[in-house]
Amino acid sequence: MSLIIETKELVKRYGKFSAVNGLSLEVPLGSIYGFVGPNGAGKTTTMRMLTTLTRPTNGKAWIAGHSVTDEPRAVRRAIGYMPDEFGVYDDMRVWEYLDFFAACYDIAESERKRLIEDLLELVDLSHRREDMVDKLSRGMKQRLSLARTLAHDPAVLILDEPASGLDPRARVEIRELLVQLAKMGKTIFFSSHILADVAEICTHIGIVEAGQMVVQGSMDEMRAQLMPHREIMVTVRDNEAAEAVKSLVAEMENVVNVTILEPKAGRSRVRIDFTGDDDGVAAVNQKLHGAAIAILGFSEETKDLESMFMRVTKGIVT
């Protein structure tokens, strides 16, 4: 696995307070990496260190093979950074805003006009090019800010809460844009506390709490860690039927445990912990129906990213 962002035991202290405390981070090349944690977990401080805006107290960090502390100029060339606040540009038109930042990256004036048109088309703001920046909606400002990070064609985008404060439609638009940029070969590293956004588009995730990495890996690895086995929920009329279900499936292949749960809405429930594949689930269903047991419900339980987040952070909080 080729890494484009890596940190080892990264620390940032402010006096006696440690905002980041020994954080080791691995972001694969070409990934969409969701950096998740509650407010105050150290996400923004980590990003400020990665973008060379804040110097680490201890530890090391590299982006695209360049040391954040020893090669800051090379790091800045490799990244596009979008902070969590847009900033104030009251007297600029949309195209002037992009032109200003393109000039800051030493892009020749002869190239900037075409670049600006391409960027505006990418973020769907071509029709607003003459508008004043301060008149844009928050969602449009976020898309414009994202366009600005792309002006020098960086390999890595570091985005601090890109969907924060957006309405549902604008959040969807930002998500779709991030996926599009990843398909163009960019590595996306973004912080968020909106777990639905992370689950929707990310290939990898890191969960931080109190300045420490709690767990990280691919989304597939996280799902496997969250649910090491499948959970089949069977609903029947009464406890007698539940006992029949338990005795019938307990010895089946790949069934690791069968539990009769507390009744719900007057109906009995049985949870089957199962390690088999889809064909095995179908076989369980078929066996129950073949035994003439009145099955009121047969479904497979799923657990979302929120469940994982609550589980892995609980150990540190308590």
C-alpha cells in the first residue's frame, strides 16, 4: 500500500494541554479518507500541522514523500487546503477570487483565464462568475473554496469540515464533487463529524478522540471489525415458537450462537449469529419454513458507522 500522507507519533502541546497526543496516521494514495472525531478531538490541529501552518511539538509527518517540518514549501505545492472558514472577500467577483489565488501560485496570466473557466465548470459555478463573492450562498462558497484549492493542481486535498453548516442538497453536491475529484486522481483527506457523509463516500477512515487515533483502516476493514459475524433476526408469535427455532438451527453449519431475546410488541425474537455466506442465510430461512414454524419476520441486522463510532470512542471516554 503506497501512502501519500503519513504521521508517526505526532504531538502538539499548548502549555500543559496536548491537542494532539502521539497520532499515527496512514492515508493511502488515491483514497478518500474520512478523519472523524468529536469536537475538540484534535482534527483541526492535525490538519494545521499537515499543512505547515502549525509546527509539531514532537513526531514526524510526510505528504507526498516530503517532510512537513523540513520541506514545507514542497508540502505546500503538493496540497490544496480548505479551512473550515471561508474568509472575507467582500470586494471580489467570483472569477477575481480564483484569479487572485492562481496568481499566488505563480500561474502565468496567459494561463489563468482558461484555468478559471475550467475550475468554475468543475464546481458548477460558471453561471456565477461575475457575482460578488459575499453574495454567494454558503454551499456556493464551499464549492468556490474547493475550486481555489485546485488552482495549482495539487495531488492531495486537505479539507476541514467541508460540509459543515450546509443544507442537505449542498451536502450532497459537495459529496458528489469529492467523489469526482477522487476519480480524477486526487487523494482526499477531510475531517467531519457528519458520519453519514463519511459512510457514503469514504474508502478509508480514521477515528480520533482526545488527540489519539482510536482506529483506522479501510471501510471494509472497519465493517468487518464492527460485525465479525452476521446477525439474523427471526420474529415469531411466542416463546414456544422461539424455542423451536433455537433447537432447529443451533446445530446448523456456521451458526455460532442462538439467543432468545426479550419480546418486543408482544412477539418473541431470536438472534442467530452466523458466519456463513448468502447461500447459508437462505438455507437457514428455508429450514425454518420447512419446519412449518410461523415466521413473522426474517431479516439480517446491519450496523452503521455511527454504531462503530460510539463503540470505539466509548472506551476512551469512560
